Amino acid sequence: MDIIFDNIGLYRDGFITTLQICLYAAVGSLLLGTVIATFRVSPLPPLRAAGTAWVTVFRNCPLTIVLFFCAFGLPELGIKGAYFWFGITGLVLYTSAFVCEAVRSGINAVAPGQAEAARAVGLTFTQSLRDVVLPQALRSVVPPLGSVIIAMVKNSAIVGAFGVGGDLFSVQARLTSAQGLSLIPVLLGVALGYLIITIPAGLALGVIERRVAVMR
Amino acid sequence: MSAPAAADPPMIRMVGVHKHFGSLHVLRDINLEVARGEVVVVLGPSGSGKSTLCRSINRLEPIDEGGIEIDGTPLPEEGRALARLRADVGMVFQQFNLFAHKTIAENVELAPVRVRRISKPEAHEAAMQLLTRVGISDQADKYPAQLSGGQQQRAAIARALAMRPKVMLFDEPTSALDPEMVQEVLDVMTSLAREGMTMLVVTHEMGFARRAAHRVVFMSDGEIVEDSVPDQFFTAPRSVRARDFLGKILTH
Amino acid sequence: MRWKAVLRVGVAMAAFAVATTACGQQQGLGSSSSTPSVAQGVHFEPGTTMAKLAEAHTIRIGTKFDQPLFGQQILSGNLTGFDTEVARIIAGALGIPPDKVQWVESPSAQREELIKQGRVDLVVATYTINDKRRQQVSFAGPYYLAGQSLMVKSDNTAITGPDSLRGARAKVCSVQGSTPAENIRKYIDPAQLTLFDVYSKCADALRTGQVDVVTTDNVVLLGFVSNSNGAYKLVGDTFTKEPYGIGIRKGDVAFCTFINDTLTQAAKSGAYANAWKTTAGKVAEQTPQLPTFDSCS
């Protein structure tokens, strides 16, 4: 416990960095994943193909490889930027594939008559998706999306290996190897930091789930 | 019953329409015209293709062959033009298909606001008038699941009417209702017919067909077998298949 | 009597193994590879680490797999570098031939745990001796005095040494949990520091211009310079003293003393200088002297 309190500043900075990464990456992957899901149910075959290809690539590639391409592939293409954003980009690309599949399963769970009725009153595909199908799909999708986002928070521990300085997990390397502290107590502190993010996230999801259930 | 005005072009025209579901030939060489202001009832045993015919008119079911025109305009491919055309074609489903996450009033307002770009207050006022007209204005703020089947179907009719459609399609509108609720829906439909709305109604309600239809179309095995005025169809059907069908229906 | 016979057979087999491996290595590495001498008929006081290792006739050595000139895995799967040569010298002194050495990849952040958990017998992995680490492990040596330096692109004139980094707003890259990463924090703002898990990523970031400087011990940087076809250079003098030690289980004084004696002998016999010349010496100008040892504790 002393190790944690003696280095509380380092832990706090790491925690804040990880929280920032997770917030940006969560918003990004939820938006992008939903857009890709609409591609996958689109009536236009090229969009459907693009959506399927996206999911196939990013869901089946290890996150480490996606992050490699972001941190080292993008600069190769002449794209310069902070590793912080490269790391978030990698997390978003990877997580969006899982968000997409969760949202798509939600869309498929909405009775087909809902989309038919929307089309029959003259809504375009986009309108029927936005006004009728997605709002209903997202309700059934809260629990799986929650799992996806919590997994993303844990996955964010890898970005430290790709130049994103000072995230929570990298606190471990500074304290153990550079300062020579014992690994296990240091890691317990790191684990605590992640739990402070993931457990309230899980509780918040429960609340959201109950709220949307009442609205139904 | 006054004869419909013989205006050109017809509101619905189907020419040589064919459709298959896999190996099943569900529409065979359908040729049908519905004039402006005309009420046509489509009868036939289940599996005869009458529902598919109804749904193909606004391209909820794409056809394999032939042509369909609405008010002189051929049905466009999937896209904005088709959405615009569907806005002019009201449709009422067997299962109501009210938007489950929206209140009754919101169900009626959605398309006028999104498609016709009418302001929200204006759309709400129009919605309330329509709900009054179908007799459920007091249910405006409830969600579909809180209403009875009959009330839901009347709300669905109001939703379709809110777009001021040129023609209304009814796909077995009373088949999913408890018997005591059938009449309230039929009453709304009958008054619509009286007001001169062009209607194509797929139904098993013989009473409605006798009372409100100008023409009865009888389908069997994907074909139109008879197309005549109600009196003649019910009293002296020409085909064997229609006689069989009527025999089964009327004895029950 | 029986035990001695077994030992004799074992040594004979080991010699045969050395001969065959040496042939294989010559095909893979060329004639520049040094073959450390393997002690024969060694005898240690029972109960010591040396006795256990000699009897087991194998040793698990932690080293870097990705550090040019010190510990790098080449395409044939063999390891090459100054660290691995030093390790082979020590193994040889225990009567263990190179092909009986089990190499364990030891990234900077894992070295103490590998030793404490007994998953390696010793670590030779550009391992700087410091007091914090001394609380967890013991060090033999140092066998080399490195010093932190800066590597930049050859056409960079703005950066001349650590004191020029802040003014040039230079982006500096190093490895998480390493001593150089901690040292450089004095000279730059936190936002200027980029950390990876291995130096090869830093080198790539320098190549693509994502960072301006890579900093760590000079010899490590020299490895990258040697592979860069003149694209990179070192700037400024070394600004730290990094005594590289050999990490062993904490408190194993006998083993520490044995290693130090072995190093002293290797310096006398020329094996130490040979280990350097065939590896890091290909790039570095001077062959180092064996530093004065710290006391074993």
C-alpha cells in the first residue's frame, strides 16, 4: 500500500491519461461503429461490402498489429502526429468493428415491420435508420456495447507500448524497472486504477439499461 | 354508390407483373388498373398472392418482370425518388407496425416533419385532427403497446393519412384484430371510401367488400381470376375457383 | 569414482557438441565469431550455484533479443552481441558449452522479476547497476561502463547535447522503465518524451521523423548508427555513467565472486577484448578496459 501512496502523483497522472484515452476512444468507436453498422445493412451493395471488409479486417487482426500500423504505418505514409492520437486511432479502428457487430445485431433484432412502415411513409433509408430503427436497436444493444467498451478500457493498456506516454499501465514500468520497486504491489495499484474506471462504467450501464427499459 | 370519376391516367396501373419467391411463382402476369377515387377490394384464399400484389405497388416487394405506375409515374429504383413516391402512397399493415419507441402523436407527426418539412407545431395540430377523426385523440401521448389492436390500427391509418396520400393500400388491416375491434377499423375505412379516397384493400371482410368497394378482384394461385363489381361477384361468380372460395367463406 | 567417470563422459560429449555447433555457427556467422573456451574437469564447492549449474550442465541466461551489438537474435535464431559473448565466457568457465545455454529474452522491465522468480540464473542485458535494483538483485561486475548519449539524423545541426534539447523543442524517444528514460526527464518537458517498449520502435520513429532524438546508452545507439548507412549520428559526449552489471540472485556472493574472477581472467587472456572486437568493436572506436568491480554483497 505504501508503494501506491508514495507514488500517488504518478498513479494519478497515469489514471488521467488512461481516462482521456478511453473517453476519446469510446466516443470515436461508438460513432464510427454505428456508421459502419449502417453500411452493413445499407441497400447499396458497395457500402455493404465496405462495411463487411472493415469488420473482417479489424475484428480479426490483433490489436497490437492495428496499433503498429497506426504508430509506424501512418508516419510511413507521411502522416505526422502525436502518438497519443495514433494510439486512440488504433483503439477506435479496432473497437469500431466490435461496436458495429453489436449494433448490427441490435438492428436485426428490431422487427422488420418497423423499417417497412418507415419506408412506406416515405422516409429515406438514412431517415428510417436514424429515426426508427437505430433508436430501438440501441436499447437492446446497451449490454453488449457495455462489454465492448469495458474491453476497450482494458485494451488501452497496450497503447503504452506504442509511444503514448504516461498511461496508467506504463506507470508499472517506471516504478518497477526504473525505480526498482517490486512488481506485484505496483501492479496491484495499476489494477486498482483500471477498476476505478471499469466498475463504475459497468454500474452506469446497468442504470442506462434500466432507464431505456422503462421507456420502452 | 356513385361511379368513380374516369380520370386519366389511372392511379395504379400494373402491366404484365411477375414475381417469384424462389421456385414459387407468386404473381403471374398481373394486369390491374385502379382509377382515381376508386375502391378496389382484393379477395382470395391465403397464399393466392394478394398480399404480395399489395406490397409490390409501393415496391416493398420488388417485382421480377412487368411495370407498375402510380398516377402515371413508373416506380423508381430504390433511392430518394422511390421515397418521394412512397410518401404519396399510404400503407396500412396487418400488424399495424406503429413505431414502438414513439407515442401515437409522434408516430403521426414523424413523416410530415421529416419528409414534407412541415414545422413541428403544425404537424402536431394536423396529427391531433387526424387522431380525432379516427376517434383516438385521447390516446395521443401513449405508446403503441398501451393501446388495443383496434386503436393501434386506427392510429396507423391516421399516420398514413398524415402524408395526404393520393392512394391508400390496406394489407389485411383487420386480420390481426380481435373480432370486437374489427368494426371500428372498418368504419374508419368506410368513411374514407365515402370521402373519395382511392383505395386498394386486401381483406377477408366480405361485408366491407359489398358495402364500400366499387370493384372486387379475386386472386388465386398468383393470378387475377375475376375482376367485377361486388354484386356480380357475390351473386354470380364466373369461375369455379371463386365459387369454391365463396362457398367456404360464406358457410362459415 | 563413478561420479568422475560420468563427468568424463559428459565432458567428452560436450566437447563433441561444441565442435559440431562451432561448425554450424561458422556457416551462419562467418569467421568473425568468437568461440569461448569451455573449462574442462571443473570442480566447485558443493552447494554453490556454480556447482549446481556445472552439474546440471546447462544455464539459463537472460539477455536482450533486439539490441544490436549487445544482444540480438539473427535470422538463424542464434544470438550475437557483446552481452551474449560475455555470458558465453561465464558459461564456459562453468564447463557449459554455448549450445547448452538457454537464452531467455529479458526486456528492461522484466529483468528483476526473472531473477527473483528464479527463471534465469543470470542476466547480461545492458543492465545498469543502481541502488534501487540492488535492493532486489545482486550484481557482478561491472563488465562495461556505458554512458547515455543522443542519436539524431545526420543532417541535424540544432541538437548538440542534452542541454540543447529543450530549446530545440526536440521530441525525444526512449524505452519505458529504462534508466535513460528517467535521466532524460531532467533535460526536457514531459510532452517532449515518447516512450516505447523496445528501442527498435524508437529508431523507426526517428527514421519517419516522428521523433528527433533517440537517447540511451551509447553502445546501443552505435548499433543503430552502424545499421543506418550514415543516416544517423551520435551528438555530444556521454552524459551519464552506466555501469553494466551481471544480475544474479540477491546475496549470492560466491557466484558474484566467481563471475568477477572469470571476467578478470578473460581480460588477461584476451577473451574479453576478443568478445568486444567481434561484436560492438565493429562500430566503436576503442576497445574498453574492464572496469574496477564493485564489491560483491
